[in-house]
Amino acid sequence: MTTTTAAPATARRAHPLLLTALLTAQFMALLDTSVVNVAGPTIRTDLDTGGAGLQLVVSGYTIVYAMLIVTGSRLGGRHGFRRIFGVGLVVFTAASLACGLAWDETSLIAARAVQGGGAALMVPQVLNLIQATYAGADRARAMGRYAATIAGGMVAGQVLGGLLVSADLFGLSWRPVFLINLPVGIVLYVLARRVLPDGGVPSARGLDLPGLALLAPALLALVVPLVMGHELDWPTWGWVSLAGCVVLFVLFGFVERRASHPLIPAALLRVPGVLPGAVTLLLAMTAFGGLMFSTALYVQGGLGYSALEAGLTFIPASLVFATVSLRWQVLPAAWHPRLPMIGMPIGALGFAANAWTFRTGQPLPVLLATMAAGSFGLGVAYSPVMTLALRRVPLPQVSDASGLMVTMIQLGQVLGVAVFGTLYLSVGGDFHHAGEVTALWIAATVLLTTVPAARLRR
């Protein structure tokens, strides 16, 4: 099978530490996606936050992140990847300080939203630079490390959050989970100034402000009622908001068809692999985000684990995902297009087994084994999905393609927390039953990904 890839634009200027700097930024952003899952109960007690407020602390970051990623990616293409990366890193680090100093629920939610905006400027430049700098086998290896970083960042957030909350450094309780970003952000800024190439995509598209003005309220109208509906007993305004989000998405589609520089160009969606890859990532990350959030609730609220113990339960699954993501290339090349179709059903079986462990109250080693099995399946599929989805994207469309894929990853996590978190909290009965029902729906979502993944093989 003949494939085409974008010619690397910055290969001659690539610094040996370039990938390290990029993946560190990706790691930081993902860390702050998941760190609140474990720190959540402590935050809830300290700030007297309700369940809906806690979900907004978690998802407020990823809502803004998802809304602005395409715009952030396009700004990088127009004004230089290094420049926009640096701006995003400064905003992200400053907002982390504001999170650590938050005095109530409202101030923390607001700071998390600003933090998400910084991540939306910073993170798209990671894929932009991987696409523009590496080609062929080098790009495949970079994608494998990228996928391993995603697994590590998501789970490290759980573990590090548990360690920091349990340590109660200087009597600051949960606040160090955000304050730790300050020294890391400062060091990374200095490194990035030295190793990131200063360039963009000469033909990068302009901004689509009308599209953004419709997409932002559409996402809010979808996520906020899902997050707050359970605690507020599904008020009328929530149903009106959900209906309004449908109208806003229809208007968004209408405006995008006539926009000079649409957020999601039709030409990009016609590139082979891009659309099925984006849908596959959206479904997979919805399931993964829901699994992380609901399992953290199950082991802390149901089994009575501490924040540290809850974080440690995610380590085996993370190691399995990261290892498989790094090693899938050793398989024969003829197998690579089939890996998403192999991995996703394995993942679905693993998460269905999770449902059994929740229902029967199996001991911790059994729960760890079923989570690892599900992560093995996702690990088999994830990096090949990214590689197959982006392999034919021409250089002028790199920024848009990177923005689209990262948007799907982040939007999936938002929907996972909102949908499966609400499902877990809404299901009647004890926590065993809630965990079982939620895990079964997560398994069904993973199995559904085989439909778009099958198109990647073609």
C-alpha cells in the first residue's frame, strides 16, 4: 500500500531535545485533566463544593480546551509554533497558580477555564511540530511516544494527585496538585525557547470567529446540563439547554459551509482517514474519560480507598497502555491497518469484565487485571489510529488536522466525564450496581469504535 506524508518542514532545525520538550508540555496538560479526579473529594470538602461544582472543576478545563484547540492550532500555523506555544505555556502556568490560590468553588472553576485556554494554545503545537518535523518511521516512533505520554499523563495525574493530597505539603491539602506546575512551567519555557523551531505553515488558514462564537455556546449548552442535571433533579432549563445545543450545532454547520476559513475545512475531512480517525478518537476517549472518572468515584466513594490508593490503582493499566503504544511497530507492517479492528474489541471485553468485578465486588487484583486488559486493547489501537488518520495529510493542512485530532481527544474526555459521570451518579442502587451499569455502557462505546475504525483499514 502506497502512502503519502507531509514533507517535514523543520527537519534540519530539529533539536535532539525537541520531542522531550513537546511531550513534557503534553504531559502537563494531560496531568491537569485527570489530577482533579483523585483530588476531587478533598476539594469538595475544603471548598464545600457540590457534585455538579466538582464536575465543572474537572470538565471546565477540558470544555475550554476543546473549544479553542482548532483556533490555537491555527494561530500556531499563522504566527509561529514556538511563539504560540510560549504564550500558551505562560497562560497555563499562571492559571495553575490561580488554581492553587483559589478561595472558593467559583474562583477555582474560573481559573480552570483560563488554564484550559492556555492548554489550547500550547498543546496543538505538539502535533503540529511532530507532523512538520518528522516523516516516515521517525514520525511513527514519535506518535508512539505521543500515545504513551497520553497514557502516562492521564494516570500520572491520578497517582501524583493522590501522593500530593495524602502528603498535605505545608498544610496546603489539595493545592499543590496545581502549584507543582509552576517550577515545571518555568523550566519548560526556558527549554522551549532554545529547542523549538520558530516557524509555522505559510498557507495556514485565517481564524473563524463566527464559527467559534457558535461552537463555544453549543458545547456549553450540551455539557453543563449533563454535568448539573443529576444534582439539580433535571430542571426544565437543562432540557431547554440540550434542545438549544442542537439548534446551535445546526447553525454552526450552516455557518461553516459558507465560512472563508471554517474551523473544520471540508477539504480536510475528504483526506483519506481523517474523518474516520477523528470519530474513532472521539468515541475511544469518551469511553476512557468516563472510565477514569467513574472508577475514581467507585474506589474512593464505594470501596473507601484514600486518594493515594485510588491513584495507585491506575498504574498497571497505564503501564500496559504505554508499553503497547511504544511497541506496536514491531509487528509486521501488513498488520498495522488491522490493529484498530483488533484492539477495540479486546478493550471492550476488558471493560465488560470490569462491570463484572464491580457487580460482584471482586478483590483489587482482579479489578486491576480487568482494567489492564481493557487498556491493552486501547493501546493496540490508539497509536495506529493516529498514524493512519494523519498519514496522508499534506503540509498546508497540518495545523487543521492536528487541531481536529486534539479536539476530538479533549471533547471525548469532556463527554466521558459528563455522560458517564452523570450515569454513575444517577443509577439507582448501591455503588456496585452503579459501577456495573456504567462499565457496561463504556464497553459498548469502545465496541462501537470498530465501525469508524474499519474505514481506516481501507
